[in-house]
Amino acid sequence: MSNAETSGSKREQNSMNPQELKSEPLPKRQIRVFISSTFRDMQEERELLVKKVFPELRRICDERFVSFTEVDLRWGITREEAAEGKVLPICLEEINTCRPYFIGILGERYGWIPDTVSPEVIEKEPWTKEHVGNRTSVTELEILHGVINNPKMDGHAFFYLRDPAYVATRPAYEQAEMIERDIPQDIASFGPEEAARRTEERKAKLAALKETIRKSGRPLVDPYKTPEELAAAVEKQFRELIDKLYPIEDVPDPLDQQAAGHRSHALRKTLAYVDRPSHSQALTAFVAAPSAGKGLVVTGDSGSGKTALLAAFASSSFIGSAELAERPHSSTFLFEHYFGATPDSASVDGFLHRLLGELKRLAKISDEIPSTPEKMREALPLWLAQTSGGKPIVLVLDGLNQIQGDEADRRLNWLPRFFPAHIRVVVSCLPGPALEVLRERGWTEHLLPLADTDERGQLAGTGERGRMMDAFLKNYRKALGITLRKQVLDSAGTANPLFLRTVLEELRQFGDFDKLPDKVAEYLTATTPQDLFRLVIHRWQNDFHAGRDLVNRSLLHLWAARQGLSENEWLDLLADEHGPMDRQTWRPLLLAIEPHLVQRGSLWAFGHDFLRQAVEAELLSRGHPKSPRVRA
């Protein structure tokens, strides 16, 4: 080899072209389902779906590298949009976005009837012209547009008709909202006789719509007797659909399953992610620069968005070893690992076994993966060196502070002090032993501040947190009106991305449009993440089996377990005078808490200190009668 060739080879290994990191988009694996029903009479059904059924379906989809999102428009269409006649266009457009997934639920109300259908809607959806002046409800138009008029929805759209007898089981004040009755506005505008005629007309149209659904041949539960029965039916039918579309066997190889788990975690963290260019460019520039044999560590306050930044960087650069088999000319291999995101991911041994497995496959290393922790630690620098003749490698390691193990593990004795020229390493961590070691080793440090350090952008509503809020709500087809949006942006707490996202996640699940301003004000009374999570705990207490004190006892037992709790340990500790705690009763609560937890082997633990501190302030400081002792 000539000197020129040798020099060129070294240049290629010591720097990476950032454009070469860009990969083709991953195949879109998603289920986005539109929920169509009247609102006031279906609050309980929608609450069960949004807070209990859909989180379970999301968990199942996560295991299969599939995104699950529901569109629940109980709020999200602003008063400004409603005043401009945009309700129907927005609903129809969202149905198009969600195709082919649709849930239609009907009780004894026909629903709101718009005064007219706009010319813009008729131009885009000519079939709506026949409904001009025909007094067709938005709910019926959704069902016609979403399913009845579209044979491609077969097998993906489901209908549920509630038993009329259910109304009689509810309190009188609820019954009035669950049936068609004379509307006061009609009485005032047209007189009692015309108002009564219109009521009978709506009843007849509802009966005809139900008959149309029955004759359509689409999957139908008729009738369901209670909201709980509906929830069980939706979960069963969508489980079966997910199994059919995305069988778990699609990812049979254990190494690929682990990679899919981390990729799925990254996609969750980048849901509605808003780029912060100066920070993402810093990562790209570091990877592209000549190697000094050391890595880059992203630091910042808890909740500042470090994981999202690394996940977004990895997502834009992602070429895993499985993809390389299909795309051998791809120039860079990226390995991402989020400590605590999946079982075994927080242990150093689990991490090393996974990385060595990927290196073995990438470089076709003939040696077997060492069977002991000591041998794996010895093998890592040697195997990294063996990949030097192949593709450049980028290691993205998030949350070194989440590492489970002894002091030596937490002080990174397993991480090579020097990396070959073809390898770049980007990590994140909070202050602690790991960060101290990286500073001692001379790693580059990049500080990620809270959102909106640019005050001008924040004042204009175009700053980072404004873009973060809009992007998150847009994913669920929701938007806050001008006044509420300003309230959220002006709150000091929302400069912390975790605080902002938690507020929006809570509001997303809230179903009463009329009470939304009060709910926004309630959450914004919190000025710190700890205060906010106290309010979240209050919501959990209301939603999940208050009769068994389930939320308080679950959180207290987790707080008392220094290393965390397995599901079985948690359930055993939750047994009380009513008997054992069954998994089915407890699981919806776990799914609600899970975004704020990490997994350490089979153990669940708090993923950040904010929730732990909220438990201490809300439950321990009040001397909860069942406060457990700290467990080793």
C-alpha cells in the first residue's frame, strides 16, 4: 500500500462525514386509531379506553416495535377553530390520518348537528353534498366517511352499541345527558312543537344509523352492557389485530429483540421531539471531527431532555447490525443503549453481553462471547479493535447514572479509557461517580440547558417550549387555545421539558372540554417537578382503585425498596384484608407509572428523583398509616 493510500485510510478512520450517518427512514410500524362517539354520554367509556385499555395496547405494541396512538377529540379543537367552522373538516381529516383504524361507539344520543357543510369540505369530500340541509350529525358523518363508505377499512374498524337499558342504571342527572331530549336552544328558537319534532327526528336517524352499522358486516359488539364490558371487548379485538399484523415472532433473534427494545424506547422519547439545533449539531460535529480516543458526555438537569437529544441523534443516524445485512454499503454502524430502558439494560454485564454480540455479528468474530463478567470486560477493547477494518462505529449510551452494580461498575471500570480511531462514543449522565470519572479522563462535556434560554423566542411564543408543546399535542390532534397556550408557556416550570411533557400528558388524558381551563390552572400551580408529580399522584389516586388504597401503597413500597421491586414482589406486598392483589387489577396503575420508572433486571425502580421526592412529600410527610420501612 502506498503512503498516499495509508494516509487516506487514516483520514477515513479519524473523521466521519455527518452526511454518511443519515439513514433511510425506518419502515412505519404504527397503529393510529380514531375514536368516534358522542361526548357527554360516553365519558366513562372514553376514560376507560384512554387511561386503561390504550396504555396496555401501547405496551404490547412497544414490544413489537410498533407505535400506538389514539385520537380522542373530546378536547383539542379550539374555540377559535370551532368558530371558524373547522370542526367537521378537522374530524374528517383526522379519520384520513388514522386510516384504517377506527372505533365507533353509539348509545342513545345522535350527536351534534352542524348548521351546514362548508364548500371546502364538499369540494374535498363530494359525498357530503347530499347531507347539506339533511341535518346529519358529525358522528354519523364520521362513521360514513371513516368506515361505511370505504371497503378498505374491513378488519380494522370496530363498532360497539351500548345496551339502552344501561341508561336506567345511572343517576338522574346523568340520564339527562345520555338520551335525546328537547334542546333548550331549539325550544327558544323554534318553539316546543318543532323542538319535539327535531328530537324525534334525531332518534329516528340514530336508529337508522345503528341499522346501517349492523348491515355493514363490520365487526360489531351489540350490545355491550357496561363501559367495563366495552373496554374488555376493545382490548381483546385490538390484541387480536396486533397479533395478526405484527406477530411477536417477527423479531425472533434475542439480539434483535434487545435492539428493538432500545429502538422502541428511542422512538417513545422522540415522540413530538423538537430539534434544538445548537445541541444536535454539537453531537454531529463531535462525531465528524478527528478522533482523540475519548468520548463526549451530555450533562444537564434531570428532565432537561438528555435522553430525547441522544435518541433523536440516534434516530437520525440509525443503522443497526441487522440493517447492515440488508444494506451492506451503509457506511456507519450505530449502537444505542439506554440504561434502565429494558430488562437487564441497567446491568453492566447485560450491556457488555449485548454489545459484544453486536460486535461479533458486525465483524464476524469467530470467538464465542465470554461467559464471565471478568472475561467480557477484558474482551471489549480487543473486540472493538477487531472491527477497525470495517465500518466506523458510533456508540450512543444514555443514562450512565442509571447503571446497576457495585462501586467499580458505577465508576466505569468496564469502559475503555481509549477508543480506536474508527469509534466515536456519545453518552449522557447526571452528576455522580460516572461523570466524575469521565471528567478525570478528559472527555468532552456538553451542557444541555433547560428550554428557552432565548428569552425573545419564548416571549413570542415561538421558543423551544412552545414548539415542544405544539408538536406533542399535534400528535394527538389537540391544540390549546390562545389563552391556555400562553398560560402554559408563561409558567416557569415548563422550562423543564419533563415538566412540560408531564403537564401535556395529563391534559391529554383529561376529557372535559368545559373544565379544561380549570385543569390547566390546577397543574400550573406547581412550580417544581416535585410539586407537579404530587398532582399527578392525586390523579392516579382518583383513577385507580381508591377503595384499596392501591396508589399510595404501591408508591410507598417502591420508595422503600432501595434496589427496586419485581412485579411479583410488588403484588405480594399489596395483599391486604381483601386478599391477594391480582395482576389484572394492578396492571393499569403500573402502565400509568411506567414512563417514570426504569428496569434493573426484573426490578422496577424510580426513573428520576422527582417522583420519589413527590412520594416522600405527599405520602411520607403526612404519616401515611401504611408507610413501609426501607427495604434493602
